[in-house]
Amino acid sequence: SIYNCNVIELTKIHNRAGNITPVHGEFDIPFSIRRVYYLYDVPGGETRGGHAHKELHQLIIAASGSFDVILDDGKNKRTFTLNRPNYGLYVCPKIWRDLSNFSSGAVLLVLASERYSEADYIREYSEFLEFSNG
Ligand code: TYD
């Protein structure tokens, strides 16, 4: 359920020359990392997401700028605003997500548990509801 999805505070190594945030799979986050991708140059007003994953675990980080993530487990919804690089939103499998309100220059960094597979996507909301209730 969406109540298993939470914001994780990551380490921030701070000094006067700036910050570093390291993320270790299976240690800082509850899965091992097999893929990293990032979303950027999102035009103002554009939305993304609009799908669920069957098996994939993800950590979503606002590496730069801000955006909103709306999570939906078929019963309840929660909205998270991400705007700090040392926090990540853990999204477990079987959760529908919509991404919106990207600030200009936003970079959405994703740490993912699996390689890309279109077969892992559910892109029809009606199919998601059947899948999540079944
Ligand atoms: P998608 O996950 O639907 O984007 P978003 O949720 O950000 O709107 O992916 C968009 C396209 O990019 C789709 O055609 C699949 C492709 N893609 C890959 O080839 N590899 C990847 O790792 C990802 C995330 C997407």
C-alpha cells in the first residue's frame, strides 16, 4: 500500500565547499540498485508518470529543483513534494504514480531495482485497479 512508501532522509556530508549524498543499495534503501536514470528538461506544465510497476522498487530524488509525486495504491492517494537532494521517496511495487509541478531546471533522479522492462509497466489505470485489487 502507499503507507509502505515513505520519504527517506539520506546522509548529507556537508562542508563549506558544498554537500555530498551517498546512497548504498540494501543499506540506505530497502533494495539493491540495478539501474539509475534521470528525467530533466521537463517543459513547464508538463506531467509524467501515469503508470505503475509490477515488481520494480524505486527511490525518487529531486537532485535539483522540485516536483510533486502523487502515489495511488488503488484505494488511497498521497502527494509528496520533493525539493531537497538529501531526501528520497521510496516507491514500492504496485503503486500508480503521477509526476507534476516540475520547477524549471528540475532533475528527477531514480534509483531502480531492475533493468528497464516494458513488461513490468501497467499503463492502463483500469488494468491497475484490477491488478491492485486482485
Ligand atoms: P516512462 O517510464 O513511461 O516515462 P515517465 O514515467 O517519466 O513519463 O518512459 C518513457 C519512455 O522511455 C518509454 O518509451 C520507455 C523509455 N525508457 C527506457 O527505454 N529505459 C528506461 O530506463 C526508462 C525509465 C524509460
